Amino acid sequence: QVQLVESGGGLVQPGGSLRLSCAASGFTFSRYPMSWYRQAPGKERELVAFINSAGRSTTYAGSVKGRFTISRDNARNTVYLQMNSLKPEDTAVYYCNAEVWNAAYWGQGTQVTVSS
């Protein structure tokens, strides 16, 4: 079955960096686009970044454009989110997402806290 396992979250000071990873299994990873979402307390889940199956096309939420970079390694079945210049408002649980066989799959999420 489809499994998505995120890692790399933690506590970081404002201005710092983190790299999130999402290891995928149970489907042909290289054929599907991948996304990162986040959900802050009391807010709806929002799309942060998207990457197509080949890794050549990406899109970002306006709030993270220029600071976050999504990438993927199809040989390792892994998608990454490099987050730089982190702000307190980036604090959220970050989720990996795949749309496979017309169904949405989510990882368990990884907490990112930006605080001094």
C-alpha cells in the first residue's frame, strides 16, 4: 500500500533552515507529482509546494516563494523541502502528499517550530 513517511522537522530559530524529507513506497514514485502541505494550529491545511513527476516543474505558495525549495530524487523515492529564512509564521505540521490512482495519500506529518 502507499506509504509516505516524513522526517526532518524540529525547533529552529527565526532565520534558520531545515530540510524535510518524505520517503515514499507502494507506488511507482517517478510517475506521480508530489506536494508538501502544512497546517498551523487553528488553520486549514494549505499547499506549500508542488513538483511534477520529472522534477522539472515546481510551484510555491506566495508566502514561501524564494525561501523554500521542493526537489525530488526518483532513484531514492524521496521528495524534499528545503526551508530557508524561516519565520515564526512557518510554524506548522508539514505533510507530504501524493495523488495516486485518484486517491489522496498523506504522511503522518512532521512538526516544524520556528521560535527564539
